[in-house]
Amino acid sequence: MSDAIFRKTEKGQEEIKTRSAGLNPRQRRILILIDGQKSVSQLRELAATDDLTHVLSTLEELGLIELVGTVDETGATQSVDRIESITAFRPLPDPPNPKELEMARNFMINTLRTFSATPIDHLSLIEDIAAAPDHEVLRALFGRWYQAIVETTQGRARAEQLRLDLLKVL
């Protein structure tokens, strides 16, 4: 399994100076640690945070960091020709598979019920997921779903695997 390496974009370097993006302290600390040489595994050790994937995703979506390469099991660094988001959704089959849509819906709702301290706190999200007519709407709810999962200790512990499992059908 390869390990991603990120670097700050120009916008990310500017954010370090100006603090204009409204980052929380954890996001800012991780942005500072990103140097284009440390792998995600190394960042995980340094940052000591359970939701590193979510923070990296947020920083990437804000345009503050970009993927520059990977490190394989042997320690060899590979540059990335096609930069892909760590939350990249797979291409949808044409036509989209309604069974996969239903699987994604059920997975999101069931994990919210399982990993939320009080599922009623996320009732509007559960309703939005249940009413989603297609993959695009569900994909738009992905960030809210992931944030709800990492709010609890048990959810944070399983968040990375849950994210990967959901992305297989979403």
C-alpha cells in the first residue's frame, strides 16, 4: 500500500502568513507540518489526531495542499502524474447502478446510527440521505456524513475504513 505525500500550494503558503482561510488550530497545525516530503503516515505520528484524513481532505478542498507523490512499501518515492483527491469519487457507471445507490444510502444511514452518540442530532442529515435521488446528491452529503462520524471516539477510530468502504459504492 502506498502512502501519500502532500505539499502546500501557493494559497497554502499564503495562508500560513495571513490566516485568512478561517482554519481551526488542528487544521493550521497540520498545514504547517506539510512540507512536500513527509508522508501521511509521518504526519499522523506528528499530528496525533484521529481525523487526519478529514483534515487533509478539507485542506485539499480549500486548495491549500496538493498531492505530489507516494511512498511505497520499499520507501521509494513515486511522483504522481495525475493528481487525485483523497476523497475522489469513482467514475459512475453509465447508467448508474440503483443497487449501489441504495447500498450507499443504507451504509451512510446505518453508520450514522451506529457511530453517533445520539442519532437524533443528525436526523436532518439522515433525512437528506434517505431522500437523495442520485449519487451526485449523496456525494454532496459526504462531507457532512464524515464530520458526523468523526465526532465520536468510536467513529474516529473507524472513520478511515468506513470512508473507504463508502467510496466503493458512492
